[in-house]
Amino acid sequence: MLFKTLINTNELNVLIDKSHVIILDCRFYLTDHDKGNSEYKKGHIPGAVFVDVHHELAAPESELTGRHPLPNEVDFSIQLQKWGIQPDSQVVVYDDMGGAVAARAWWMLVQQGIDVRVLNGGFPAWLKAGFPVSLVDESINPVEHQFDVSFPWAVRERSVVENFETDQFQLVDARASDRFNGENESIDPVAGHIPGAINRPFSDNLDVTGCFKPAEQLNVELRSLLSGGNDEYVYYCGSGITACHNVLAFNYAGIEARQVYVGSWSQWAKRMLRAASL
């Protein structure tokens, strides 16, 4: 089963005043957690509410997790209420990084049966199209509906470890090739990748404008990547954020994808350090 993926700026502009449309601004910067909200206050799509990716799309990091573990299911159900999301809502999420961050919100929401799309090209595309920008700190009235939240597509560390014996799935790493190859690592304490993984940098899903490549082109590229014979694929990255971009791109290209190893390299690196200390 494939899932709805993208919406363009013209389509969003038509829907923007509809009461059932919820717009979430997911701008986030790893090295400056306050910058996303600062950029939001400088200007955002009218009606959009700011999403704190670090706190509202993730739980606090611990010694045993990656940088962005999933929130508790009950907490996330309450968060959906705060965002005003109901079963008939149409949700649009965006960022300013080609969907690299917004895809995490998309992946988390679509698992709840919510109609959610990523704005193709994000806020830069909205600005380029000349559509209006708001400086108002938007708010949404909470709703009473409670989603029975679950994350069935989340793959745990134990499953990745067991996979070395069972070979049930192929890992696909969304990080840049230099980080995958261990040539550059300024974020996590260990360089390299999980043994057996293949590399599909999420940036390869985008064209020079920061929009997704045509679905037909992506289909050719991604099917070539998946020619190794495995039936199951699990996507990961540094902390479980940009891996979702690959899941989004695959569905957009007409190829089913779902599973993300949420702990990703940031959790795996901690595992390696613990092993080295024994």
C-alpha cells in the first residue's frame, strides 16, 4: 500500500483557508534548537503553527537511545489534540530543507491514519511562488478527539542486531556519503555505518531547487538501488529524522516503504562505544 506524499504550493494556497486544513511548520536546525522558532517568527505560511521537532516529535535522549527517540504514544496523542488534528483533518507539513525534517512528521502522522502531505519545496518554494507570509504567532484550538497512537513501522535496535543472523531486511542509510563512508563525522562519536547497509543520501531525492525529482526519475533510481534481491528494507540515518525522507521518496516514486530504525547511527555508535569499553 502506497501513501499520500506531496502537495505543491498552488494546491496548498487553494486549501489554506479551509477549516479542516492543519499546517505545521517543522523547521529545525541540529546545531541551534532555538533557530527554528526564530525563523518561524520572522515569517511563515499563514495559519501554520510551529512544531518543536526536538520536543514534540521526539522524546528526550538517553544513554541507550539515539538523539531523537519516538515520544511516548500517550504524549503524542495529546500533542495531536493540541494541534487540532481530527480524523477528517488534512495536514500539511513543511520545512526549509527539502522536506528533510518535515518527513519525520509525515512518517509519524501517516501511521495514525492521518491524511498528511509534505509541501514540495517547503517554505522556500512558498516564498518563490509569491504567496503571502504571516508574522502572527498562530495557535490552534485543541480538540477532544484522541488518536490511539502506535508506531508499527518503528524498528528497534534489537531487530537490527538479530538481523545479522536472520538477514530479514536490508538497511538503507540516508546520510551523506562521506559520513556513511566514515570520512567525515562531526556529530556522532564514531564514524562509519552499520555493517551491510547501503547508502542512499536523502539529498539525492531532490533537484537543484530543493524540490523532489519527478516520480518517474526517482522510480528508476530507487529500483536500481534495491536490485540486491532483498524483499524487506529498513531505513536509517543519524537520528531517525532524514531516514523518513527516503520513506517519503520511495512512496512518492510508487515503491512501498515504511520501516525506520529510529535509533539510527546515533544509537548504534553508542552501542559500539559500550562494546569497546568491555
